[in-house]
Amino acid sequence: MPDETSLGRLTRRGLLALGLWLGSMAVALAVVHPVRGFLPDLKFTLQGAGGVTVTQQAFAGKVVLMFFGYASCPDICPTTMAQLAQVRQALGPKADQVRILFVSVDPHRDTPDILQHYVDQFDPHAIGLTGDEHAIAALARRYRVAYQIGKPSSSAPGAPYEVSHSRGIFGFDTRGHAAWLAPDSESKADLLAAIKPLLR
């Protein structure tokens, strides 16, 4: 894994502490929080399956549910992805107006193809996105997402390591405006209630 500067490590630790605190507050409140006007519009340049460059333009006219995680996450990420897939399915004919974007905060292991294979297991219309360290860090800062990549358990190639990240589902309307932020513990009914007003 590439080395990080001391400033980068300190910044990431501070963001992680803030993000985990905010995440715990959101889980405790268990409510969808309106963020219109408080978070920026959907904007990114990342890599999708096959190494194709993907930007927010690919989802113009769609409601976007964006979640940050990583493919080898043992519990939170698969649970949230399964829940989002169920919510989208429950929309029936209007499901095609919604896209799930899963952004990896583990770019060292999550290649675009690995990530797409992962999300396909939950929803064939979900999109896995990754990029280099700088692209992921910039997008995480944009939406106040904190994450930290731990040290490998040994010096052996491919040695496992832990990844910590803040939790939350970002909802964007069909024009790409940030509409709400929900904890990953939010109920299916509440997520549906938050999505439906954004649909055409």
C-alpha cells in the first residue's frame, strides 16, 4: 500500500472520529435527515467495470442512492446493499428511476470488476465505483465521509487489513441535488417514504 503523509494520516483520523460520531448519532436518531442546501450536488469521476470512466452524467434523470463501503466488509456493507436492493425492488415499475451507487473506500483491493461483481449479487442495476486514492479521498471529503485503512496484519503480500468508515445512505434527486442522508439502520418503510417524493 502506498505511504501516506503525516498530515494525511492526521486529517483522515480526525475525519474518521467526526464521521463515526456523526454516524453513531444518526443511528441513534434513526431518521432520514433532509440535507438539501447543506451538501453539494452529485459530482464525481470514478472507474466502473471494465475500467470505464464514469461521472455523475451517467445518472442524469435518475434518483441516486449512494453508499460508501468496501467489498470485503463483513457485515454493514452487505446488509445495507441488501436493504437498498429490497427498497428498490419494492418501487415496482418506478424502480428503473433509481440507481444504487456503491463507492469503495478500499481502492487497493477493490478493482472495478471485483466491485461490480460484488454489487451484482444484490442488484443487477447497482453500480460499483472505485478510483485511485486521491479520487476516493476527494469524494469522501465532498460528502463528509470518514474512512481509515489499517495496517496489514503482516508484511506478506496480500496480508489482510481492516477498513473503518462512517455509515450513511445519501439520496440525490433526479437533478443531482443532495436531498437527504439516512443511517444504514433506517427502516425499509422510511427509506421508501424518502425516495418516493424524488421520483417523477
